[in-house]
Amino acid sequence: MFSNYGAGFTIILTRPFVVGNTISINGLSGVVEEIHLACTVLTNEDGEKITIPNKHIVGEVITNSYANRVVEANVGISYDSDPGQAIALILAVLGDTEDITQEPAPQVGIQGFGDFAIDIGYRYWVPTTRYFELQFQVNQAVFAALKRQGIQIPYPIVDLHTRKG
């Protein structure tokens, strides 16, 4: 119990985060709602309250993204498609989606070259409390934009040949 209070003093004095920041620690993530001497309370997007004893915070790696959280995604496009066009479409979707922060600006580019597709990666920042909602909304909008412009999202196709005899 005393270790929680000591850790609480350390958090209050060093201020690695404050109420309203989004932190990730030990696989847990949420918006800081309360900081007490014994524990810190987070709320995640599902509205769940997460109470972390302060001794499990001090000395651990803390990621503080302040009020926002980064979404990282990718989509594969056909090698016959124009990656520049796909990048422009994704940037347009990200620019048109309300609540995606423009500072820092979304990032879109060729992430890699797969066996069946050019992988277009994209990163953008959203309010922590709407992380999954906006991620799903953007993925749907990206899919629809690519489809409207005839940019193919490939999938592996296997040709089987049989031999007689």
C-alpha cells in the first residue's frame, strides 16, 4: 500500500501525464480520468473504467499521446493499379473525415510490396474516445473510394491443373 502512495507522489510531482491525456501502459490504454495517491483511473472507448495501482505505473514505459491516438492501417492494391492515385484517394478520405486531426497531418505512402499487392500504409490521429468508431468509418470510406475509381484490391488466386493418367 505504501508503495502505491510513494508512486502516487512521484506521478504527481513529475507529471508524466495529466487528467485528459491518453496513455498506454502495460498493454492498457485509455484517457486519464483521475490521479489519486494510490491509483490512477483510465476510461477506454467502451466506457470501461480501468484502475491501475500507481506502483504498476512508476518505472514502466508509458506512452502519452495526449488527447489523441494514432490509427495505423494498410490496404493492398493491384500491381496494375496506380499507387499515386490510391494515395491521393486515401488522403482525400482522411481530409474529409470529421474528427481526424490535421496536426499532425495524416501520413500515406507505399508501405511495402507483397506477393499479390502493393501495400499502401496510412496513419492518422483521432480522439481516443472515438478510436475504433473512426477507424471503421475510414476503412469503409477507403474501400468505397478505391472501388469507385476502379482500383483493385487483389486476393490470392490459385490455378489448379490436373493431369490425366
